[in-house]
Amino acid sequence: MKREQTISREDPALASDSVQPPANEPAESSFKRFQPLADLLKRVIRRPELRKIVPLADTTIYEMEQRGEFPKRFFLTPRCVVWDLAEVETWLDGRRHASETDALRKAPAPDVRQRRTRPVKPPIQLG
């Protein structure tokens, strides 16, 4: 506590949390220079985490990857497969936007009258 108090008394610029870029630098380059470490590091997720985020079956995800409709997985080791979390979140946002604008084609309702194994019973006549 003493050290923090002495810094704030000696030089208020050192004690402030906001870092100001030099006056001769444009604001854009200062943003890149002072980006938080979390933004610079990519976060990857393994299959259990992906299942929590995207409620699709493994085969559906695999087929969508093959068609280029889902972010591609990549190998960290010969036996460890991961996805880039930022790519998955971007994909989810795109799907949400497509759903809101009705750009996604919805599956048609099945015609139950064409069943072969369990036909639909005719309505019961009362009275």
C-alpha cells in the first residue's frame, strides 16, 4: 500500500490506469500497441467445450466442416483436435443473423401420411 501511495503522490501519470499514447502518434497505432494480452492470444476449444456452445451432433459438425459451412478443426497434436473459439463465435453470430433475416431455409414438416411402418389412424368418429 505504501508504494502505491508514494507513486500516486509523486507522479499522477504513473498511478493512472489509462495509458496515454505519445502526442505525435496517431490514435489507431496506439490502439494496436496497447491491446490487452487476451485479445492478442487466440483461444481454442476442444470437443466437449464445442458441444456446450454448439448443440449439434459430431457427425453434423463433421459434415458441415466438409461442406465449408462450419469452422475447420485443426490438430494441436496427432490426437488432439481443437477449434478456434473466435471462428466458432463468428459462425454463431452469422447463423443468428441469418435466422433473424429468414435467410436460412427451414426444413419442411414431414408428411405423416407417407409413413410405411406406423400409418396414421383415421380420426375417430364420435356419435
